[in-house]
Amino acid sequence: MSLFPPIEPPDHEAAAAARARQRQLTKPPGSLGRLEELSAWVAACQGRCPPRQFDRARVVVFAGDHGVAGAGVSAYPAEVTAQMVANFDAGGAAINVLADLAGAGVRVVDIAVDTDTPLSPAIGAYKVRRGSGNIAVEDALSDEEVHAALEAGRRIADEEVDTGADLLIAGDMGIGNTTPATTLVAALTNIEPVALIGRGTGVDDAGWARKTAAVRDALYRTRHDRSDPVALLRICGGADLAAMAGFCAQAAVRRTPLLLDGLVTTAAALVAERLAPGARQWWQAAHRSTEPAHQAALEQLELQPLFDLGLRLGEGTGAAVALPLVRAAVAVLTSMATFAEAGISTGTDGVPDGP
């Protein structure tokens, strides 16, 4: 039985109306590039043209530790995850700064941080376990845990939409999390791991070699289960990645647009698309990170990133930077004058007459 209902596509008629309106605005057709297509996507997601400006964009940062971090695959120690959760809660992280600038709220959830002392009941309400297993030698999760994590992501998406969120952003925090994320991408794209593995938090050559070995070992353990997205999350993913997959899929179920961030959230989205085919129509890729596996995942999802600034932080930061671009696309479509309204004459091809 499918974990998610069939995904309804965005409203193609609203998108067509948005494109038609773009042709009537006081500019040469297509001159605002991707902003024009973004405005059509928003109109389609909202089922109306012109679309509404976003009033309650929400970033949800999914935090979790990974046993594979103990194999030396990260430049930072595992205790940083819990410390960063406290930093998010205090408003001191990059995502807090960038989300505030973009007009978005931030929520952090402890899905699998390796600590028994969550900062608050709200942060720890959906905790599945203390750290996911070391995927190089054991499954990340049990059957019960992977379903609990997927359900956590689904419920978190529902909570946000039910309280008024009109755009969602998935963020991540977890030392070592690019290792399971890369393994998931390798399993779902059939690309040789050495071509996908990046430097993550900035590991040196020895760390890169350890990470490569861990990914290969984990990938080997998935060899009989690569057509089963839930099994992949159980074997080589983790509770935070499973929760993000559930969150991304449920956003599409709830017809709510979502911005993807870097490698970790996009790897989770790649799984979500297998769980809920068609969900990707409700997503935009904010940026292209420096991780090779991120580009592979974007290509598999057929999503074109909005920009490439060499970002590799995670947390949802790239998506927060992209949010003003999406807002700009909406503003142009809704607020620019048409040729008729401005009294500007056009030629037979519908563009302004020359001097």
C-alpha cells in the first residue's frame, strides 16, 4: 500500500494565464528570464492568477546525528549537532539571519540528535532515536523507526500548513549527514560513488577517503533493495532524512510549494519523489551546492537550480536566499502594469514600438 495518496499536479490553467499575463506586462517578452517562469509556477501552485504574495513562509530544520560520523567522515565532532540545535533555538545561526531577512519563520526539530536532553518539548516532540546507525556496517534504522520518521515528517508538514504556512523550506543539521545523503543519491542514480563524493564540511584527503569507503560499504548493503525507497531510508539513510522525505512528499499532498536546499534535503526529496511520484512538480531547487551528488540528484529530479553561489552549509540557507527571488517573481506578475494600463503602444508582435 502506498504511504502517500496520488499527487495532484499544480493548476496548468493558472500557469497558462500567468504566462499570458507576462506577455502583456510592460517589458519585452521573456526579458525577466527565470522570474517569469517562477511566477507561472507559483500561480499554478496557488491555482490563481495573479498569485498572492507569500505571507507565511516557514523553514523547518530537521536535526539528527549519524553513527557513521564516528568513522571520521566529517571535519567536525558529532556533539556539534546538539550545540547547533541550541544555536538555532537562540536565533544565532546563519539560517536564522537569512530567514529573518527573507521574511520566513524558522522551526527546528530534533529527529535523531544524540542527546537525551532536548531544549524543549516542542523541539523533541518527534524524536525517533538518539543518532541513526553507522550505515557502513549496520542499518540506519529499524522498520518501526523508519516509518515513525516518515510519519513525523508528514505530521510536521501538516502542522505547518494547518497553521497557515503558504511556502515551506526543508533544512538540515547533522554532522556526517552528507555521507548517507550521498549514498542515497548513488543508490537511486546508479552513479559510481567516487564521482559523487564531495568534501562535506571540509574534510581533508584522508577524510574524503574514509567517506568514500563508508559510502561504498553502505551502498553494497543496499544492493537488493534499490527499488524500495523505504528500505533505502532504513538501510543507508537515517531518521532525519526519512523525516525530510515525508515532509517533502506531504507538502505536495497538501498542494503547498516547497524550496529545496542543498545535498541533504535534495537527497531526501529524491526519495520522496519515489514515495509520491509527481511531488517534484511542487518543488523548486533553490541552488546548486558544491557537492557533486547534489547536481546528480537535481538532474534526476529534472530541477534547475535558481543560482550557484558555492554554498555548502545546509540548514536551509540556500533556500532562504532564494525566497526573495520567488517573492520578486510574484511581485512582478501581480504589480507591473500591462501595456494597456500604461498606455504604451505595441507592435504587431506584441512588444513595445521603438522610438
